[in-house]
Amino acid sequence: MDLVQNLASLRRLRGLTQEELADRSGVSVRTIRNLELGRVHNPRRASVGLLAQALGMEGGAGRAGTAVDDHGHWRGPQPPAGPLVGSRVTQERLMQAVWTNQLTTFYGPGGVGKTQMALTVAAQLCTSFRGGVAVVELGDIPAELDELAGGTAVVLERVWQRLDHPELPLSPPSSASQDRPDTNLLLVLDNAEHLPSSVITAARHLLGRFPEMHMIITARRRLTERLGVNHEIQPLSCEPMYGVDLPGAPAVQLVLQHVGPGDRAASELMRDLPGVAELCRRLGGMPRYLEFAAERMRTVPLRLLLTSGLAPELLCTSDHFLLPHQRSLAASVGWDLGLLTEDHRRLLGRLARLPAAQFSIDLLVMEYERLGTRQTTSALTVLSDLMETALVTADADGHTFQIVDHVSAVLTSQNTCPPGARETGLPLSPTI
């Protein structure tokens, strides 16, 4: 993390005033204030070193701006190259949560940007941990392993592999501590929603055994209320803040940024900002889906994309760095459906075929009873599950509900009941 650019965040993270930081570092309050306001572009290296030491940043000035590039401090997928679009206040709040809690779960619907936010926060905190950051991808572990005794061992084995440590997952602490990795680190377990039991058991084991370790888990829904804290990652706002023009709306800003300022499509989009805002609303302000749309608009005009009804087959990417269920809108929604029961999926399919977009509780109960199977869960519980996974949302009055627009587009395009897990992209064979 760049200490100078993030000085105010780091200072507040440690609960210090500018005066207290000045006393600890020997750097004047005036210099600290000017650095935080961006008035000093080339600070003296000695001052940066003193501030780094006062803030407890491992490695001092030499690592203040290069920790992410230091492979001894960052292991795994790299954080975003530039700043995230959105609220800086939100990022600072999440930094504070991760710093003060051993476990923090970032949860939210697919495409909302949990991974990007987790990696950004981890990069900002990297130099605050002696062992740096280790990022472990869980999205390709088979979902059915969560029901087996070996699921936790698979998760832990991934962790040891990332730390380049040959220790067996559940073995007792080794007496030869000189070869052990520094466990004062920030561990990121990414894409954990399909392995809730295994991941939480692994987290309890790791945090109980290594009290200096902190952890971020990303998942599409809450995994537990009894361990750590949960923070919901919100979609980008499609409306500008008061006093800001439409291009300043975070969702619109992301689309324009992803298209690229030098692209011909960018100038066309600037002439139709209301259309861009409408696209953002239909996609619920979800960053990944907005990026898919931005990629498509390099060849397909905005108005044509809107009149197509946001055909799911148009919203995809060829970026194979992403997991299969992250490469298209349809695959992402399919992943969510695969995490639900057959009754959930069949009910959602029936609701998608109703003539009106909105439905009441009474209509939902009626459609649920028409499934013709022996239900073990009440209709209200099913509705709650669909809302928790952000597939269904309540209208402003709280009495009517509707399927989220982009989810409805996927279900409508299938023209059938939602698929089961085997059609959703959930990994169903060992890929360890």
C-alpha cells in the first residue's frame, strides 16, 4: 500500500489523531496535514520512514508503497491495479473491521464485487501484518465435499499450499517453529458460499491455533452469525450524489471507465448518459455485470443492448482468469440456483412465468402449493432464502415482491424451470 496516499486511513485505522501521530513519529502536524490533503507530492524519504515506523508498518519506508509487489508479503491473485469505483468511506469502514476483528465476512450477491473489495482492503492492510497477505481460491472445490468429513481438510490443504508449508492440515503444532510461516498475516478465503460448513470449521481451527492471524471470507450469503463479523457489500449506486452530474454516479462511472476513454463507444455513451443510467439500473448496479455490458458495447450500440431486453447471452466475458461461473450473467445466476433446493428452483421458475412482474405473499403460497411435491419447508422460508440470495426483492411497500430484473432475464431466456446443480457450473468432480 502507498503510505502517503493512504496516510489518513492508516492513521484513523490505528485510532490516532494527527497530533498523536506527530508525537510518535517526530514529523510535524503541518507536514502530516499537508500529506493527507495531497499538497505534498514528493515527501522526504526520511519523513515517510518515520511515519511508517510510527504506524507499525513492517519494513518501514522501503515497503510502504511496494508491499503488494513483494512476493514474500503477497501470495495469490493480485489486487486491482487501480482504485475501486465507489465510496472511500465504505473501504475505510471495512479496513477498520478487518483490522479489529479476527474474522470478517464480506457477503453479497454474485457480481457485486466482494472479491475486488476484499483484495483492495487486503492490499491497504498488507504492510500491517508481518506475514503479509495470502489469498486462497475456493470456488473450484467440489460443492459436495462440504457434506463429507474431508471438506475441511481440503480447505486447509489449500491454505498450506498457498503458504508453501508442507504441514498436514489438522496436525498438531510442530516444535520446529523456525520453518513455520509467520502467522501474523491476513488470509483471504475467496468464494466460500458453496462450502459453508467446511470453511467455518477451517476458520475456527486456524484462528484458534494462530491468534495473530486475521481472515477475510467472501461468500454470496452469510455463513455464520457466531464467529467474527459480517459486512454486506452493496451494489454501486446508479444515481449521482447531490450536486454531482450523472457521469459521477458510481455505476455510470464504472461503465465509462471500463469502456475506455479513447474508445469510439465512449463518446457515444457520453451523448446518452440517461441510457447508460438505465442500463445500470436494469443490471442492479452490479459491477461485474456492468463490466460485461461495457465490453459488449464496444461492438453493440447501447440502445440495441437495451431493446434486446439485456439478453443474457450478450452479457459475458472471454476472460479465463475468472472461474467458469463468473464469466457470464447466466452462469452466475445458475451458480446461485445450484446452491438452492429443487423446490426453490421450481418455485422461482413458476414465478418467472407469471404474467405480472410483481407477486404477493398469497400468490407465492398458491404457486408453492401447486408444485405438487411434499414440501419440507414453508413458503415463507423459501421466500426468505430467495431474498437472502438476492434473487427476489421486496417492493417499496413491503407487500409485493418481484424477481430481480437480470435474474428474470436469465430465467425467461431459458423458457423452462431453472436448472439443477449439474447445469449451473457448480464443480461436481474433484479438482483439487
